[in-house]
Amino acid sequence: MKLRDIRSLVNVEGPARSASQRLARRCHSIEDVRKLAAARLPLSIFDYIEGGGEDEASVRRNRCSFDDWSFVPRWGAVENLDLASSLLGKPVAMPLMLSPTGGTRLFHPDGELGAARAALAANVPYGLAHLSTTPMELVSAQTPGLRRWFNIEPMADKGMLQAMLDRTANAGYEALLVNVDCRAIGHRERDYRNGFTAPPSLKPRTVAEGALHPVWSWRFLRNGAIAFPNLDGTIAEGPLASTPDMWRTLLSGTYEPTDWDTLCDLRSRWSGPIVLKGCVSADDAAIAADIGIDAIQVSNHGGRQLDHMASPLDVLPEIVERVNGRVEIIVDGGIRRGSDAIKALALGATACAIGRPYLYGLAAAGQEGVAHVLRIFAEEMTRTMMLLGVSSIKELQDNGPSLVRNRHAASARSTNASTGPRTATPNRKSSS
């Protein structure tokens, strides 16, 4: 082959001119983004994203539960393929949302603002954690068109609850995400080994990691203090200040005895949608529907709380059957591919939520990294639907049970077929 023939076949790339181009060339999957995030962060900070409770069995199960489901594509034309859907009664560009995460500015100075801006550009909702590091009012001011949801813990003190609700409503948040899986903080052993305690412990290894990651360290030192300005109804004034009590709240947690009466009271006080976050029990899902909760987020907190807690995908079919359309269902946990989201939607979910994936993007490249993660999900969901043979999210959900198959169920059917009743062979006497 002549040189001119080779030149006509090969695209010679020039240097990337933007963060978006660099990410597009380097990161072709969420796993690629995860590896880039791991390279950018000190180990102790990356482990705070990555780690789970105790032996991290729930973290592993969240991922492998998706491997238990296979696609059964159907033949036919796919026309005008569209990811558009609705969530809590309003349109979204795709059935995906960014789940609330605490301490977000630890990973990149863009923090919550970067994630919120990326969500706005992608037209998906963004959940702001009560343990976020940016005032909710600032997020609202910077993203006026964003569908913003605020994450709270159930509160026994009615005065504090009402002050928190008033502040949230005044800041323009349309929905509440109410945690029901945080009566205690999970035993996250990676954090303890890394000195990520309340207050944090400075170890020689921590200093060494900071020196080996000078870009992260410089950004961390030159930006504002990591503080948590959304813990109550008080609007922070002046520069944020970090205190040991704040870190104790983040890493050790507090607990007030609350129950279904608490949630009923919350329902009576908040006129907007309420999402019950951390529900894996079909019984709880049914009760939530009975008391007027609008949606449940089927989640085990990313495996960070109770280890060996049921994986969301494992319990999803039972919950879907039990609530019978009375509440919307958001699935959160282990989603790393657009095809994972498509499986959850086919099994009856209204939408999916991601946490770690967008934090990988944030750590890797700030706001542009989160935007890249959302583009990956949109592209993978589109490609999966095309190959599956469906044109819309509604078509996917309407025909879901016929488009996926559980490999264990298929194996059981095969075993039963091979060991089932057989016709007895007549006992023939030999002739003499």
C-alpha cells in the first residue's frame, strides 16, 4: 500500500482543544472515567467515593445483579428513537437523575454547582444533599431552569422541620428526597483506615498522597472551606467555615427516632412531590403509596449503609407488582452502563438515579466531566434501545417483561424440564 493510500485511510488527530475533546478521546465508558478519577484524587478521597459498608458485599451485589438479566431483542423497524420521558409529572430528556451526594467539593472545586449545571444542560433533575457543601440558595441562583430536589432526613423536631421546609421552598426546590436508610452511618472501613474520621486524622500517608496529587491539593487549599451549609433552616452568611461538629455530622451521623407518623406529618406540611429514598421493602413501598408519597427511590445507599442489604434490582420486580402503578419508582445502585438503566426500566422502573458515576466525572474534569458522563449514558441508552428494537421509553416500559430474561429463572426452567415427570417404561418380561 502506498503512502498516499494510507494517508487517505488514516485520520491524523491534532491536539485536543477542550476538556470535552480530551474526555471524548480518552473516556469511552464510565469505567474509563472512574480510572481517570482515581488517578486525579488522593487514595483517601477516592476511597470515600468508592467504598461501602463493612465487607462491601452490597456494593458488589449492586453491580453483578445487572449481569443476571439478559436482553431478548425483537425484530422490527425502529423509527424516531427518543429517550424523552416524564418524572414526577414533568418532562425529562431521559429517565435519569443525579442522586444527592455529600461532601461534593472534596472531589473538585466545581462541586455541586458543576454537577447542577451539567444536569441543567442535559435536562435531568438534580438532587442536592443536606450534607452538600454549597448553599442551596446559591445552587438555585446559578441554575434557574434546573429541576432541583432537596434531600433531607426525617426530623422529630417539628419546629426545625418547618424551618427547613420553608427554606427549601423559598429556594425553589420542587421535591423532597427523604432518606429512610440512615438511622446510623454504615461502618465504612476504608474511611477509618485512611483517617477519614470525625474530625479527620492527618496521617503521614495522607500528606504523601497530597504531595503526589499536587493539582488536587492546590485546588483544595486555595478554595473555600469544606462546610455543610444546608443542615437546617438557617441561611449561612459570609464565608463558609468548617467545624469539627460538621465533620462529625458527615462521618458519624445523628439519629432521631422517627416513624411512619413522622412521614405522614411531613406529607401534610409539604405541598410538592416527596420521594422516599432508600426503600427496598415491598411492604414499605405499599405503605408509602397509601400515605400519599409520590415516588420511592429503590436504593441501598450505594452499599454504603447496611452491608448485605438487598440489591435494588433484586427487589424491583416485587415492588413494581406490589405498588401497581400507585407511585413512581426510581432505581439507584450499581448503574454503570446505559444498558443497566434500560434493564431497570424494562423491569418496571420509572427512572434511574446515579451517584458514583457523576462523582467520577466531577473528580476527573469538573462540570465537563459530569456532562461527559451524562452523554455516555444517553449514547449507551440510545444504542441499547436501537439494538433491542424499541423506539421510546414508553414502548420499552410497556413491553419490558418480554425484552429481558433472568438467567437464573431460565436455568431453573431448563432444569425442571430436564428432571420433570417422565413416562414410565413398561416392564417387559423376556420370552423364554
